[in-house]
Amino acid sequence: MYLPPVGLGTMGIADPDAVATALLLGYRHLDTARIYDNEAVVGEGLAAGLADSDLDREDVTVATKLWIDDLAPDEVAPAARESAARLGVDALDLLYVHRPRGDYDPEATLPALDRLVDDGLVRNVGVSNFELADLDRAVDVLGRPPAAHQTELHPLFYRPELLDHARDHGYPVVAYSPLAGGRVREVDAVVEVAEAHGTTPEAVAIAWATEKEPVVAIPKASSEPHLRANLAAVDLELTDEEVAAIDAVDREEELFPE
């Protein structure tokens, strides 16, 4: 499974045109979740984007997540089928455990997800918002690393130990809210780097995140200018000193705590 450096986070997106436009601009990774209540919107945008381009369905990674009340072993398959139907796809490229809470039981939930891979409904199993102990247990139960770990990551909330775990086990980290809900514009270190490069704090935040192997970012955007800008941010090259200055920001503001 290939995840490009920048994908589209869709939480709060209610217009399928934004998704279709993203695909036409070059996005190849769409991320949603059952709890966002917009899988049908993403599916409509996916269908429109495919129809208006020369893209094949296989060119786009479509990811969604099972909420905490979908994680009992007898709920996993029905919930995944409903998500696939709303998205209008035969198979989910990446299906995450949204949070290891509620009905989550690693010994029961993860094998149930694995059976969906065997059945062809799901191509890859991922996890989201996991702690190190949760990640280690998932690796033990699955007998392999997750296909991806999605976690909040931005200049105001950065957990290098999660990246170390991903590097050690060979899976990507998918950074959600990489713009910190717009708060990167308030971070002096980010603003200073942006001014030095003649660009925006948002571009710097995305470049900072994706510079960190093995991180890919999924900023949300709905307007064409913002979609273009986020996609282009990976071309921004930061110096080691600039990266270190942002790493050293002494603030932790988790936007989506448990």
C-alpha cells in the first residue's frame, strides 16, 4: 500500500466537489471515518473524481475507521460492509481501529479485522490513536506491524517515541491535524521559518511533518487554493536548524485527547 506524502483529511467536509477536486489536483489518499458521518460524501466525490479523470479506482487509497462501538468481533464485519457501501467501493484499502476504547479487545477485534482481509473486503488493517503499549500488543496479536498508525501530529503536539516505534517496525505514521486547527499561525518558530522562505505557516507545518520519516500528512482542505497549497508544501525544503527549532517548541496542545 502506497501512501503519498500528503493526503486529504475529510473530517467536516460536506461537499463531494471538494473530494473530486482534490483527486483532479493529484491527491491519491482519502481519509474518513464512520464517526465523521460523511463516508457517503467522500464516496460521491470519489466517484465524480474518477469519472472526470483518467484515474482508476486502484490509483486511490480510500481509508476509513471503525468507531469504538463497532469493535466487538461480531460488529466489525457489518460495520465495514456499511462503510464500503457508503463509500461506493468493493474493498476498503485501509481500515483503522479509530481508538482502542469501547468495545476494543485486541485479541478479538484484530483477528476479526484480519478475517476481512482474507475475505477481500479490506486490503490493509491500521490503528489510530494508539499508545506504545497498544501498538506492541497489536503487533503481537497480528503477528506483524499495522499497515499504518494514524495519530495527531503537529508543531504543538509531537510524540517522537511513536515515530521511533514506526521506524523500528517499518510502518507509516499518518499525521492528522498537521495544521493544529490553524494554530500553527500562532507558533513563533513556525512563523519565522515561513517568513524566511516566503511561504505560509501552514506550508511549513506540513513540510516539517513530512520531513520526518515515516510520516505522511492528511490536512483537511476544501477550497481549491488550499488543496493546491497543501499538496505543494512537500516541495518546501527546511534546513536541519529550522526543523530543530520547530521540534523545540515547548508547548503541548493536543486537539483531540481521549
